[in-house]
Amino acid sequence: MIYEIKNEKISLQISSLGAEMVSLKKDGKERLWQNENGGWSGHAPILFPKCGDCSMYVDGKSYAMKSHGLARSNEFALVEKTENSIKLAFSSNEETKTVYPYDFVFTASYRLDGEKLFVGYEIYNPSDLPMYAFCGSHESYALDGEVDEYEVVFEKEEVFDSYLHNPDWHALTGETVGFGKGKRFPLPKEFMEDNTVIFGNVNSREVELRKIGGERVAKLYFDGFDNLLLWHPRGSRMVCVEPWQNLPDMKGEERKELSLRNGVQKIEPKTSKYFEHVIEY
């Protein structure tokens, strides 16, 4: 099912499948990728309880979960809706426990305020034992030109060393490629058409996607997320700007306990944790 919320500036459509945004129009102009070249059918999948190809190894047992986790392939139920906000939730069940052993209720929320979109993820632990999880986002930004006509401007000075990954994405190689340092990162089209830009432990909690020497596409605020990834499907006019709490496995980390992984969120029994990022168009 498709739900719609809107205000005087933005109209947003959200699918019950994955609680994924599928269309966002500001002042009548589409801002999400709509698969114009057939390269990627997604728009803005939610990543939970892991981001990327991070193995799930819990209490000495390995769980075979698909890349990016469970949220994007499951139906969410409507919790509440107003004209400019919505909440949808997805709960653990017998099927989810075959790949992720915890009980949970995961709630995705969207709220519009002027030119800003507030995106919230709440992880609730209904059990009597602690649980561990990650979350992240994968929102796309439609571009009017080629990806190398754009740049990402960081809030703080950064060293632009991107982790390299294997072609099959199962692990990071442990090597990096350097793009210098500073606050401005021009998007490298040739590199991005074969690789994802992966910046770990960034200092900034705000970035701006903009045309080089031109107008802003969007500004992203992502407190609570340490890593930032940039992904561009070959031949597309889009880029995904993705705040993640974890990174893919580093080579040799496949059997590392989930509770010991960098960025993992521990949710105590009968409590919840809430994470929010904001997109300003």
C-alpha cells in the first residue's frame, strides 16, 4: 500500500513494503530516483538490523541474513498518520528469527516541517534479554546532470580515505584509496561506477549535496551515525548519500560477535532507542 503525507512544500509517498519512500516532490519536482535507466529499482530503502554485508554472529552461531537486513523486504503496519506525518512498524516473527534471533519492534517515522523531512528509526526490545542491532538509510537524490558535476560539502575537515571492498561486497579488503582532505568532496564518477565511496568514522554530522559552483540539492543532518557512504549506479543520474551505524565486514571479521562490533546498538530489555536524521531540500 502507498501512503501520502504533504505540506505546503513537499509531497511524500511511502510504501508499506519496507516503509520505503518511493516519491518525494518539492515544489512539484521529483527528488528521489525513479529508475529512469533501469539500473536500480530502489528509492530509499531502510537498513535494519544491519547495513551492507555485515555478518550476523550471535552467541557463537552464524545467521545467514541478506545484505542490508530485514526491513526492506517486509511489510510494515500503519501505526498512526496525520496530514504531514506517519509511523509504520514491523515486528519480529518466526521467520525473522531464523536469520536474526532477537525479538524486536522496529518503527519508521516520517515528518514534514517546511522544507525539512525528519526520518526516525525506533528499535524496541520487548524481551527480557538485551538485543543488539544497527540501522542506517539508503536515500537517493535525483540529479539534473552527471554525478561528477556534483560535490558533497562536509561540516568539518575530513580525510577522504575510502575503504575498498571486494567485487562481491562480502568484505572490506582492509585497503583504502585516498582522495585528499578538506571539506569539499567532488564526486568521482569513474571510481563510483565500479565502487562505493565508504568513509568510516567521519567527524561531520552535516553534509550538503550540491552542484559544483551551483545550487544545493539537499542538506543532510545525521547525528547518531558514524559512517557515510556514497553510491552511484552506473549510467544513472543519481547518488545515494547513506549514514550507517556499521560498516561491512572487514576481511577476517566474519565470526566476530555482533555485540562486540563497532557501532553496535545495545537495547536493554523493555526499552527502546531512537535515531533520527533530517533532510533539508
